[in-house]
Amino acid sequence: DKNEPKEPGDKVKVDDPNKLTEDEKSEVVKAVKDANKDENGKSTLPEGSKVTVGDNGDVTVTYPDGSKDTIPGDKVVEGKSDVKSDAKSDADKNEPKEPGDKVKVDDPNKLTDSEKEELSNNLEKLNPGTVVTIADDGTATLTYPDGSTNTIPGSQLVTAKGNGNTTNSNVKVKPTNTNNKINKDNNSLGKNTANAKAGELPQTGETNDSQKLSVIGMALMGILGLFGLGKKRKKD
């Protein structure tokens, strides 16, 4: 009741706060004794007091009269992993950078070794100091010097060949083919011309009917001429 033991200013770092080793317990005892000394280095605890540490870091101070004080373990020790989690890792400090253009691959679900290497090299240039590993689906894991990691999904890094975002004017633009129209006109014109010429005589432009009448007329004239010649001969 007369004494109140002081806690160490800094907690002792241990591997497992629930299972201290003997060396860690000794370190805790020293830290508690140092915290309970005056400016001359003399203990402020009654002479003959004993300090013991439990597996969970609880500190028990036993006085000469048998009475005890206890300091909870969480006031004296802390896990090393807890310390690391409190501080920002390299992964927390850095935002992974991605290439401006996706890498074109044959199969986004099964990258080849050369495609993985190309992607890895690109990412390591953009993220200096990291070691980049690429999964089969293109997912990239960036490992920093402190062992922390960042991950970039493969869908943000690779795309199948032929699925680019660039516009292919040769495919999308459908030009008007004026030659087709001209050919059609020429074909119809050719047919009309041929049809017109089929009904005309060479050079004269006369129709088939006129030609037939002319032939008949000439034939009749020839026959009449023969009759006239015959009569003349008979008369002679």
C-alpha cells in the first residue's frame, strides 16, 4: 500500500506477448527495476523486493512483508509484429505505377515467359527498387525492400492481341464506290446502244423494216424487168 511501482517508459519488444522466453522475462525485470530508481540510481522499492515476470508479461513486485503489486503485461511488453504494423510499410508509402498502354498478348489467361518478362521489365522501370513477379493471368506482384507487396490485377496490364482501343479507320470507314455506279450506267448504256445498233443498218441508220421493204422492192423491179425483156424478145 505504501508503494506504487512505475512502468518502464518504453515497452519491451518480444516475439510473442503471450509466451515470453526466459531472456525476454529477464529483459522485462531489468526494465522495471530501472524504471524504479531515483536520480542517483538507487532503487525506490523497499530493500529485499523481488520482481518476477509471467509468461504473458505480467510483472509482480513482491515486497518483504509478502504483499504484492502487479503491473499488467500489456503495459510492459509489446509484440515485434505490432510495432511493424504501426509503422507504414513501403507498400503503404508507394502507389504502384502502371504502363500507359496494356501489353498485347496471345492469351490473357496464359502468358508466355517472354510476355511475362516484357511486362515485368516495364513495371520495374516504372517502380524502381521493386522486384516484380507476373502470374499466368498477368497479375503483377511488386515486392519492396522491406518485404511488403502491392498487387496489380492482370486485367489492368494485358489485353488480347486485336483487342486494342485504337480506332482502325480501314475497318470502320465504308467508302462509297462510285465505280460501281459508273459500271452499271455503262452496262445499261452499252445494252441500249447495242439494242439500238441491232435495229439499224450499217452507216445508214435504217431500221430492219425499211431494209426488208427495200429488198422486196428491188426484187419486184427485177421480176418486172424480166417480164418486159421476155415480151420484147418474143415480139422481135
